[in-house]
Amino acid sequence: MNLKLNEKQLNPKHILWFVIGIFFILHLYNIAAPPNGYHQWRESDTAAISLNYFQEDMNFLHPRVNQRGDGTGITGSELPIYNYAGAIMYHIFGPSHAAHRILTLLASLLSIWLLFQIISSLTKSENIAAYASFALAFSPLFFFYSYKIMPDIWMLTFLLASVYFHLKYLDSNSYRQLALSALMLILSATIKPLSLSIYFLYLVLSLKSNRKKSTTYLTNLFFILVTFLPTLGWYLYARSVNELYQTPGFYMGGMITTFYKYLATAQFYKKLFLQWPFELWVGWTLVLFFVAGLYLLIKEKKKYGIFAWIFSCYMVFSIISYHSSSHDYYTLIILPPIAAITGVGIHKMTQLKYGNYLFIAWFLIIPFTTCFRLEHRLESEPRFDKIRQDAAKVIPDNALVMVEDGSTSIKLYKLNKIGWPLRGTIKYAYVKELIGKGGQYIILENEIKQYDDSLQQLFETKFQTIDNLYCYTIRK
């Protein structure tokens, strides 16, 4: 297979498979790497749940975190389908971080293919669809999270699958396709409820079809109820689990009622209108094509529902303004329509003289510029096997530990231990309280004499090292 030139256009299916192939090859590098770099804490949280399924209990409804103190660790969370899939792979192949990264990679490849199908259906042009798939694959934000041990790419894949089946429903009037669209949206929204923003796009596309308006409104209302109620039910269950077990490992929407406070901050507008659209969603090397595509769609009034899709994303970004402007993975849902606009711009370039050759040059350059842009987000992290073996020699299984950590989960997961993270200043009174709850070991980044002098009263003088950490046992 090759990018063979014809009289006017490159073969769009050849482009698609080249994009998928290069994307796949680039993601094989260091595919078994443990959590590292940007959002290492979130990767650690995700991987810990899989490992705890594998080591403790495969009950799907009881995901467990390591930062559990003296409790069970059972926590309310997003739908743990990604974590559970990782645990199943652990049972088949043995524990390895490659399991999660492969799961993320496969979902990413499916997302690229789904976008091709969606844009082909919306624009009736496989060429635009192929260029849109290229733009999505090498969007810095998509490329980065398609490597991470996080469920967000699965959320996006399920969302795109929902759109794919919804378009099939609009073409065929098959309620089987509508049911599949609803199922995919439920799976997406129970991972991240912001997927429900797609309702607006579905309404716009339905109104553009030849159906009666009364039928359109009733069908959309029914679709909303069928997808919203299970999503709401899952999150109500998750919150009840948090209240029951007192292990609130995951954010459960407490800041939504104060969203307007964050809309008044410069950070929201800077990141979501000036910085991320060009730097992360499109990538600077493709910005010119995005601008050209935007101009062409406005000029020719060929919107294809793309602007409705973008509008719905910004509406939900406003509702969750604190998280959408501080955690960039919350904005993954806007990448498909952004990529579609970029695809329109690239398609226009290929219609110019030598345009096909320019695209081939861009095709060869952009994967490297994307990797270069993301290099600082990744770190070289040694495999966890040795540090876990060292920890197991010093600390018995199921012993409760207190670990100095700037995050809530990284070191507990790295050590494969349960207990409490010690964040900020380590205070005598708090450590003594944790010992009263069953804490048996404290793990510090420095020798205990460099901390509050009173801490030494609680622990044996002799310490053991675990990697570059200092482990002390409580005084008997």
C-alpha cells in the first residue's frame, strides 16, 4: 500500500491506513512504562484500581484505591470498565503496565477509524474524512492521552461510536442503530458525563433530516431519558459508595454548583480560547489549515453540524469551568469537530498545484513535531518491580503505611502498599493519630532527624531503605 497520486486526489483509504500504521508504530515505544510524567498521579490512581481488582477482589462494583487508610479502599468512581479490562488482562498475561497502554492504544486507533466514518457521512467526502483523521491522530492532546494509563480515550471512543451509530440511524431509520448509539453514549458518559453534550448535535442533525418535527422531538426526548437516567444512576451510586465507605478517591461533582466563579477568571478564557485550541487541540504545525478550514466552512455555509458540535462542547466546558480549564483531558471531546475543520483546510490545500506533494511532506513532518511538543510531558521512570520487591522484604502484606508524597497516590501505588499519603508538612499530632488507627510504618524522603524532632519519639531509630526512601517502624 502506498500514497499513490492520481489526477486529483490521494487515495483517502490509503491515507487512513498510513495514519493508523504510523500512529501505532510510534506508540509501541516504551509501551510497558509505569505511570510517569504529566498526570502521573491520575495514571497511578487508574492502575491501582486494576491491580487491586487483580490482587483482592474482582467485584466490578467495588473498585479499590490504595490511599484507603484503615478502610476497605472501596470507592465511588467513574465507570471502571477500563480498569476492569486491565485487571482481566492481568489475569491472562500477568500484571504489566503494557496492558493499560495497549488498551488505550487500541481505543485510539478505533477513534481514528470512527472519525473517518463520521466525517465521510457528514461531508460525503472520504478525502476530507482522511485528512480529519490525520489531524485527530496527531493532535498533541489526543496523541499524548492515547499513551496514558487513563480512561479518557475510552470515553472519547465510546462517544465517537455513539455518533457513528446515530448517523446510521438517521440514514436508515433503524432503531437498532439508535439503541447502539444510546448504549455507546451511556458507556462514554459514565466515564465522563460531559459526553452528554452530544445531545445538541443529535438534535441539530435530526432537524436537518426529513422527519416530522414532532417525531424528531419525541425521539430525541426519549433518547435523552434512556441515556441520561442510567448515567445519573451510576453517579448517584458512586456517591453513595463514597459516603458508605468514606473513601472519596474520585471527584464526584461537588464544584458544579459554583461553576460561575471560574467563568470570571482569566485562566478559563486564556486556555480554552487562546492557548489550548492552537497549542494542544490542533497543534501549531496545523493551525494554518484549521484557520483555512474554518474560513471555508463559514464562507461556503457548509457547516455539517460541526459548529453545533463545537458549541455543545463549550457549553459543557462552561458548566465544569474549573476542571475544563485546569485538566486538559476534560477537553478531549472537542477534538473530533476541530479535526474535521482542519481536514477541510488540508483538503483545500491538496486541490492546489503541488498540494498533494505538500501534504505528503506535512505527513512526514508532523508526527515528529507532535512527539517533540510532548517530550517534556513524559519522564523516564524505572519499572516498579524492584522497588516493590524491596518494599515486600521490609513491610508485611496488608500492613498500613504512612508515605510522604506530594500526591495522593503515586508512592503508595509504586510501593504496592495501602495506607495514608502524607502531603505537605508532616506533623507529630497527625502522625500519632494515624498510628492510633493502625499505622505501622512511615516512609520518608529524608532521614527522620530532618523533620520535626518530636517525630523521632514515635519510631525506632534504625531505618531500612527502599530505593531512595527511608522506612521506619513504630516504637513498640
